[in-house]
Amino acid sequence: MRSLLAGAVVVAFVGIVAVLVFVPMEEANENPLLILVGILGKGFSDVLSYYFGSSQGSAEKQDTLDRLAEGPTGNPGDPVHTEEGSPGYDPNDPQALRRLTHPRDTYDG
């Protein structure tokens, strides 16, 4: 849904700019169109900032954190991957993953 809205803003902005450049009009009709260009220009700037700025990276980071919170699934593509037979790995031990990812911790609890 987010990408659809972003696409609509980009298309509207490009369309309004094309109308201003290629369609002759009276000055009285041009002023409201210039206001619309300003509003859509801000939206266009926000779309570019999201997709090419820090917001997209932040969303990807949040996805990674959400996957990490679920714990390992045993798939090699996981950010946290453990295999049976790894030193210190016991699927029945709730602290096994902590010992693997934080080996300096001496938590025995």
C-alpha cells in the first residue's frame, strides 16, 4: 500500500509539472496550479527521502530485529544460526543461544 501511494505522488507530481511546461494557460489559472506543484513537490521529496534515505534502512533494520526476536529457526539464512552439534548448543537449554552469541557472559541462571 505504501509503494502504491508513493507511486501516485510521483505520477501526480510529474503530471502537474508537464502540464505547467506544455499547456499554455492564463496567469489567473496558473497560481492554484503552482500551489499544487508545491504541495506535490513536498510529497515527492518525502517519497525520495523514504526510499533512498535513512527511513528505508531503518525499516530493514527493524525487520532484522523482529526476526532476531523470534529466535533461530535453524535455517542457514537466519541472522542467528545454530546447528546441532555446535559446541554449547542444546535445543532444550534456554540459555544455549545466549552462551553461543555472548561467550564472555558467565550467566548460569
